[in-house]
Amino acid sequence: MKIGVVGGGYVGLTTGVCFSSLGHDVFVVEKVEEKVKKLKEGIPPFYEPGLEELLKKMLMEGKIRFSTNIKEMTEFSEIIFICVGTPPKEDGYPDLSQIEEAAREIALHLRDYRVIVEKSTVPVRTSYWIERTIRLNLHRPVEFDVASNPEFLREGSAIKDFLNPDRIVIGVSSERAKNILLELYKDFQCPKIITDISSAELIKHASNSFLAMKISFANLLSEICEKTGANVEVVTHAIGLDRRIGTDFLKAGIGYGGSCFPKDIKAFIKIGEELGIDMSLLKDVHNINERRIDIFISKLKGALWNIKGKTITILGISFKPDTDDIREAPSLKLSRRLREEGAYLKLYDPKAVENAKREFPENPPEVEYFSDPYLALQNADAACVVTEWEEVKKLDLKEVKRIMRTPIIVDGRNVYNPQLLREAGIEYYPTGIKF
Ligand code: UDX
């Protein structure tokens, strides 16, 4: 099929590359010229495992093209996916102006029937506004349908998630759009939820909020465990074995970050409140996540006494492993707080150093960056595990003990066996485990 994608960012590029790898012809339109230039050379604007290789292959096979020309894309495509950004506004509600702009521009060039699909995460009822915007901007009467097909991709495993989804959600208001989208996904074996558009839109926010709620629940448990001597790893594992609960997304730690959970939870709270609904459940999910940094810092202070003048190594900057994305990363919140208290920072990450450099204007010795963890640990007064990169998990603990000034590790991801650290002579402060 001929597929158009508006937006060459995370969702748009992954969607485009994956559909092209399934044999479809894809046309991605992106308004930033510099990005288009890079994409034509096969260079994605972010790191995602496997994406660059697949992009290059699809370009070679002529299955995907990039342009700034939305007219050509609209003429080319049978189905158009809107994958533009929906960043949060001051009040937490998503800024939908890029969605409106995309709808208006598609309308201006619409000459034949098209299905216009929202893939960006949007508030319930956004399709009404897309439909209205297109209708009001058409030059002449043309039939079209708006549909919703939310994505559930995780950074770091986006291609795998796209090609092997747990389910596909299709929100439609006509048989015609339904049949086209079912044809598009005909080779996917997973359950397909065909529903009305509002339900489809709601599923994305509901899904992310529920996952964030599980994480905050685990973090709440970790607070109780730290005060009582119970072990959060054992407690979450045991409750997760109840199949009604499930073990996934119950890992206690320094809190969730990224471009989705923090933003989507705030948006969902706002959407509910505007509908007059008490959203305190999700407000608590957010508040529990916010206080993870306070709890982490008080643990660090318990180990270091004073923060001022100490050299602290941050192991992992990206919001999770296998990505260079630092949006809403716990490492940044932690680093800012430690800087305010007068610490010297050594920031380590295998992929995200370049992105992080834009966050802190200070120079060495105040803030230093490393892509080698051992250099980052040299002469440190404490190390903070913030992202569970394989490189961090596999550190040679004897060497760590040897090179640190004072061997103290505060672990926000519970990556080490406490016994092994004790044997290596390192003072260890895990999460949700009294030690
Ligand atoms: C998430 C959703 O999983 C995905 O379906 C949606 O499309 C986009 O948002 P992503 O933001 O890529 O994906 O990351 P995810 O793997 O969900 O992790 C989000 C954050 O939660 C990370 O900071 C991670 O470290 C944290 N997390 C995750 C925990 O703290 N504990 C867990 O048990 C799981």
C-alpha cells in the first residue's frame, strides 16, 4: 500500500521505516529541512537500536522517501499517518497546534479519498477537531475519513514493538476506513481491537497511565520496605506472580522518565479534570514519582554527610538503557539538585553524553562528561546508578573499589547483588532494600 507519514520524529520515522520493511511504499514528510537531508542519507536524528541499518536498507531498496513537500505526500498516499509532536503546555495539556497544522495542510492538497490516521498521542476527541479542520479547509468536496491507530512503541525496542505488537488498536467511524486499515495490518497475528475513535484515543493514555501507576506502586512499596527492612525486589516479584497483577513494570527505582509517561500522565490528569472528573489517583502516581529524587538524595546524604564539594559520578544519563533520549530523565533532575548543593559531577553514559552537554553549561571540574565508566569513577566520593545500562551492570567491582576515593554506591535501579558489593568492600545503598 502507499503510506504517507507526517513527522519524521521518533514515532513517524519508526512507523515509516517499519511499514516500508513490510513491503509498503512510504513517503515521510518532515518540515525541518536539515532533518530531511540527514534522513535521505540514512541518518536518524536519534539513536534507536537497528533503526539506522533498516532505514539505509529501505532507502537502497527505494521503499521509503523523505521530503518537506506535504502536497506530494498527500497525492501519493492512500493512508496518511499524523505523527507530529504533541509537547506539553505549561498547564500539562498537550499542545495540539502541530496536529492542526498537519490537518490543515493535508486538507489544502486533498483531491481524492484518503484515510487520515492519528498516531501521535492525543486527547480523546482530537479526531473531531482533525475532521472539522480538514472539512473547513478543503478546496472542493472530497470524501475522507479520520481514524485513530495509537502506537505503543518503547524506546530502545521500537522496531521489535512495531513488528510484534501485543495488540493493534483501530478506531474508525466508517466501514471503508476500517477495511483499509485491516488490509494494512492483515499480516499481523496479534489481537486487533476495532472500535470507535474516542475509545481508541483513550486507550493510549489509559495504557501509559496504568503502566506508570504500576511503577509508582512499586516505588511506594519500596518506601515502606526501606523503613521496615522488607525487600522490595522480593515483594514485587511475589505479587507479580499473581497472573492478575503480572511482573512487568513493577521495578522500583529512581522513577520513570522519558518523553511519554511524565507528559502523558499530566495530560490525562488535565483531560479528566476538564471533564469534571477527580483525577487524584493519577496525581498521586505523579507525586510518588516526583519524590523519588528526594528519597535518593537523602540516602546519598546519609552516606556522604555533606554534598558540597564532593565529587559524584552519575552512572547513566538517558532515561532508560538503549536510547540516547534524556527527556525527563531522572539523571537530569538528580544532577541539577546535586549541583545546587555544590557537588562536582562526573556524568557517564554510553550514548547520551552529547545530548546531556546541552543541559549543563558548567565546565570541568564542576561538570565533566565520560563515555568510559572507569574514567568517570576515578577519585569519586560516591557513584549513583541512575540508568541500568549493561556497561554499568558489568562493572568490575574490584576495580571500582580501587579507583574511587570513597567506595560508596547508591543504586536507583538495583543492578548489583548486595552481597558481591559487600565482598568487594563497597558501601552499597540499593532501592527498597535495607542494607
Ligand atoms: C512508554 C510505553 O512503554 C510505550 O508503550 C509508549 O508507546 C511510550 O511510553 P518508553 O517511554 O519508551 O515507553 O519507556 P518504558 O520502557 O515504558 O519506560 C518508561 C520509564 O519507566 C523509564 O524511565 C523506565 O526506567 C521506567 N520504568 C519502567 C521503571 O522505573 N520501572 C519499571 O518497572 C518499568
